[in-house]
Amino acid sequence: MTPTLVRQHLPHVGAAPRVDLCARARDWSEIQERMLVPLYEAVYERLQVGPGTRLLGLGCGSGLALVMAASRGAAVTGVEPSSPERLALARQRLLPEGWDTRARADARLVDGSSDDLAAAACVGTRAESHAQTHTSAYTLVTAFEPIGCLAGDSEGLGEVLAAASPLAERGAPVVLAGWGPPERCATSSVLRVATKLADPLRSTGSWRPALRDDLEEVAQRAGLRPDGSGRVACPFGYPDVDSAVRGLLSTGLFDSAIAATDQVQVDKELTEALHPHLRPDGTVWMPNVFRYLIARVP
């Protein structure tokens, strides 16, 4: 089988929930994606991302992390196989109408299909002519979608990283991200309460605490060599409960619960779970710590 950059996501219980995927992608882009900005900044600063960096972002969402890398001068390629709606928003951010051809050559977005392994390796640089791109190894690979809050949420990630590694230079850093320990992540209690609505007999897709070696185990499966890690405070802050509900639902972590019950019930449970984190001014604040691992391509 030809390797791909597609990660197989967890199956849901019963029929897929009926949601407005475009609205959900907008909620992700406008509300939730920015919650991990401190993580992106910490990684980029530590690895000195800038001109000369050729970055491959796996599971790039609506492209915020790519925009931040591009603003540092990096040439970026994003892969988003799970949400065409998020990918469309990433295109709007990275390839807006009005940019010149040279600027567009520094950003590429693909959906992770079998032909994208070759296409993703074509990265333009500002030093080249407007119409040219070249095939060159990546100097950094990121997988910023955090693992470690649902049982089985790392399934397929090792295979994706193994497929991406040949596109990177030898010794290039590969960054994985995960939730910190539950006692350091206020949001873990919200995830635990909300996902209880999903089939409690299922092990895959149910809440579980992050384990110390989650990221290292994925790196090992991918044939990568761990070479450092860090922790970053990423508080989830929202202007009101409605924004918090929309933002958290946009992650897709509650899809199993919606499929097993209904949207109204999940909204109710989620709102109740957020109550302890509601501040007197009506805002919602949940301190969290996320962990990242830097591994190296052998």
C-alpha cells in the first residue's frame, strides 16, 4: 500500500452526528485554534524557525500555526486530511486573493491523499523566480494536534509520521504535542464529564488521562529518536459560555457523545461542566499545560 499523510481518526458510535461542518470549522478557526498559540510560539522559538526553514505541518487545521511560521520567514506546507472545511479556511489565510505569485510560492496546502506525498515536497522559496518551485527536504515537521485525552487518539499518528519522515532532512526535528497531566489541565474535567454520554463500554474514544510516555511511544513507533521536550501553559479562555461550548465542540472530541445521544443533551452537559470555570465577569477560564516532544529523523 502506498504510504499517505492521512491519519485515520477514531470511529464514532452509531451514525455520524449531524452538524454544520462549515460553521464548526469557522468556530475552530475563530475561537479554538488560537488556544494553542503559546505552544506554537514556544516550539518555533526553541527551534529558531525563520528564513531557511522548510516546514511540513501535519493536521494543520485552518492554518494558524502555518501563518505564524510564515510570518517568521519560513516556507510552509500544510496537510489537513480530516476537514476540507478547515483546509478551505487555511487557504484563505495563506493564499488570499491579492498576494503576489512569489508570496504564494512559499505556502502549499494539500489534503493528504495518496498523491500528496510527492506534491507536498514541492516547496517554493522567496529566492526563486515567481514561477518556479523545487523539491527539497523539509527541515521541520510538526504534528500539533494534541494527543492524550481520548483512548486511542494516537492511533495512526505513528504511521503518518513514518510516511512523512522520508520527506525531511536527516536529523530534522519532528514535533509532537499532547495534553499534560489531568491535574494541570482544567479542561480535562470538562472532557471527562461530556464524553460520559458516549457508550461507556467502548474503550476507544473514551476519556483517559494523559500518560507520561504517550509522545515518546508514538515517536518510537514512527522510528524517530527523541531529543528533548517541554511544557507550555495554554489556558483556554472564552468571552462567555456560548463561545466556550462552540469552541470545544469544534474540536470534534464530543462527536461520539453527540452520536450516542443528541446535540441538546451534549450542550447541556457541557454547559454544566463549564460552570466551575465561569468567572464573575461571565468569562470562562481553564488553565492547561500541554507537552511537546522534539524527535529527530534518523
